[in-house]
Amino acid sequence: MTLPGTPPDTPPGTCAGTPSALSGARVLVLRPEARARSLLAALADSGATGQAVAVTAVRPPSDPASFDSAVVALAAGDYNWVGFTSVNALDAVAQRARVLRLAPAVPADTRVAVVGPATAEAVHALGIPIDLQPSGAGSAAALAAAWPTATRDETVLLPQSELATDTLAEQLVTKGFRVVRVGAYLIEPIPPPATVAADLASGLYDAVVMTAGSVVGALADTPVPAETVVVCLGEPTAEAARRTGLTPVVADRPTDDGLVAALTAALEHRRRG
């Protein structure tokens, strides 16, 4: 819709005389294109050019037998709760349940907790109801804080990346739960294409979006110039970035609009500076 008084050739995401800080910006999104489409569309609406590049790959867990046993026990109703801390974990459970011909993968009387909006959307897409989701930014710490205390002998299954921290499991144990953690997948770093690495190191990207600590690690051999804005999806990713010497901006909510808002504010700040 064109606002009254706005020229027809006004770039997307702008009003006459007030161009967005993203207008003309080149943004590198370190995420597979299939997972980045809505963010790329939002960037385009704001006048930016986004490029999605995968620098990690999801692989099967190192102990597939233990993972299969956990998936079978989940489908059998052996757990009171299951906690999904990433879309990758949900995908891994759903795929193995299909292969093992287990339906439903999550019984109706098993309570489901999710860490953030993206995971919640994926869970809903499978028709699975959600019993617990923390408000605000999604993180393991936020989910642990929102999780109620056990009122009886209750078990929780946490299918996670093999690189996941102990934060959530340890907090749930202190709340009286018996926690079973199982490696659902491995994250393997993939070097970025040589042209992308060269452009990033040369400062040809105005900003880069990092969505996980594993993404930060995949760029270990690719320098990020100080003038390039770094926006992270959450505090754990930002902490990983800080350990490499970067000074990231953290989106105040783990959503595409949160990332766009953080990018816009950071680029505006850089422009004024």
C-alpha cells in the first residue's frame, strides 16, 4: 500500500524523505536459505540486499542407538515432559519417529516445552500442542526459569545438539525432575565460499547476522572487520561472538522482525557515528 504523498518509486521500507538505515545495505545472513527466506524478504522490504549462506550442516548423532531408544520411549509415553530447544532437535525427533513408524511421536499426555518462537512455530506445524514457552527472548536459561517445579516423580526428555550446554538440564534437576539428555544431532562447520569470505574480510558487507554459537565458530578463520555490524539472534550466540573479539548487537526478540529492528538501529547508529 502506498502512503498518501509517497512517490511511487519510494524504495520498500521507506517513506518519502526518511529512508531506512537498511536502504542499500548488504547483509550476510549465516543460515541456510530455506531457513532464511522470511528474513531475506523482510530485508528486501527495508531496501537491503540479503544473502543467505550456510556455514553449518546438521548430521546424525554420534550414538544413533541411544537416540532411537529415546525416541521410542517418548512415543511410548515414558516421559512426562519433552523439551525442544531448537528446530533441529524437533526435526531430528520427527524424522526418526517416521523412520521407526512411531505415531504419534509425542503422545497427547506428554507435556511439551519449547524455547522460542521459531521452535514453537515448527512444533505447531506438526500439530503438536505446546504446554510451556517462555515469554520474550528464547534461551535455555529463560526456558529453565519458566519451567514449573516438579510436584511428583517426573521425567523430562531433552533431545539436543551434542554441543548444547548443561544449563537447562542442570536447572531442571534442581527443580526436582529426572532429566534424560540425548544427542539428537551433530553440527558440522562448513567453510563459507571463498568469495563470501573475501567479501566479508574486505568489509563489503555492511552487516552480518549470526544465529548460533556454532555459526560463530565456523567463521573462526574468516576475519570480520570492526566496522561491520554483527547482529546475534540471542545472548548465547552473542557471548560466543564476544569470545572471538567481536562486539555484537543482540536482537531483543528471536524473530525476523527483531533481527531487522536490531540491524536498522545498529546501522543507524553507525551512520550517525
